[in-house]
Amino acid sequence: MKLPVIKHLTSFIEENDQDYILETIETLEALTEVPSLKDEELDVIGELISNMYGAIEVQKMIKEGTPPKEALNGFMKRVLGAIDS
């Protein structure tokens, strides 16, 4: 996951609508079923999907009253903690 990408997507959600991100995730997930995709291409699609889900989670925290910077940092700490476990 890339913090700058999640931050940018979070701003996009604020300015537009979360539904755009959810529909994009559905589209990308459908693309992963293409049998001719290479592993590297699947990795890129997976990274994009992860960042989009991260942005949705951060936006949810912001809506619940967490300051944006704190929401981003808290989310990344949770992700890194889950990876370390």
C-alpha cells in the first residue's frame, strides 16, 4: 500500500463519491479473472485494489471524526502491524 495513493484517493472520495471507487474495485476484480494476465499484472491490479480499499477505510474514519492525517497514519500503523504479525 502506498500512503500518497491512499491520500489522493481519499481526497477523490471527498470530492466525488465512494461509489466510483467501489465500482472501480469491482471492475478490477473482474479483470483478475482474465487467464492471460501475467503475475506482474495481477500484482499491480492487487495493489490498486488494496489502495482503494484503504482509501475507503480512511474516509470512513474521517467521517467518524478522526482528523485526516491521524486517520491516514492510524490506518497505515494497523496495516503494518498486521503484516508484522
